[in-house]
Amino acid sequence: MDLACRYPTRVQGLLLIATAAKFNIQPEMIQTWRNVAMGRSGQPFTNLGYSPKTIAEKPEIIREGWGEQIRTDPRTRWGDIVACSKVDLREAIGAITKPTLIIAGKDDQSTPPSDAEFIKSRIRNSRLELIADAAHNVTSERADEVNAAIGKFLAELS
């Protein structure tokens, strides 16, 4: 979104997945990941990024996500969270005119559907796909639906 605002001629379209124009990141989360990155505590493993259906029926998806977390340097997560906490594009995104697909999981608590609906309301040429039985990890929880929506969007850009 920031790139499209700053350099609109460099962007043909936007694909926004599980995101927000202004993230609601609590200071406790930043402190937790700071402590992990500095070796002061172990990594927290939670199911917060997954829908109740995924938690109940697809534990292999959660295990895969936790495996990715283990393989990622905690400083990366901490840096991402700090950077995201400082971004506020709520006013700027109204200038975006490029075709935009917004994908959000209906059960997402990190970037809830209301965040996606806000983006949709500001970007004129946008479409919102709310995916049922998915949360923040919508791309792994409902990969087929997400890929189909992306494929359709890319075909429309051509």
C-alpha cells in the first residue's frame, strides 16, 4: 500500500492479504518478541492466527506454521512487529486507484475483517474476498480458495 501511494506508476495492482492500514499491535507483544529476540525468553506458540475449524480439524497446518516460526530468526518477527506498529496508512490509501484484491479470513483476530473492510472503503478500485473458516494464516488454512481468488485477479489484470 505504501509503495502504491508513493510510486503509483510502478504498481499495476495490489494484492493485500491479512493486512491493515493501521495495525493494532499491543506493546506487550512487542516486548514479548523483544525478549525472545534477545534470548531472554522462549518463543510463544499459540493458535491465535488460526480459525476454530483449523484448530479442530487440521493440526498439521498449525504444526507447519510453528515449524516456520522455529526456522525464522526471532529478530525478524520482532522487527516486523515493530515496523508494523509504526505504520499508519489510513489517510494515504485513499489515493490508490490501481485494481486491488483484499483477502481476509473471517476469523482473523490480528487483522480482523473490519480492517479489510476499511481498506475496501478507501481504495476505489478494490474487491474484498472474505474467506470463511480462516484467520490470519488464511493462505495456509484455505490455500485453494486464496489461490483461486488470486488467479482470477491476475487474469483480470492482464
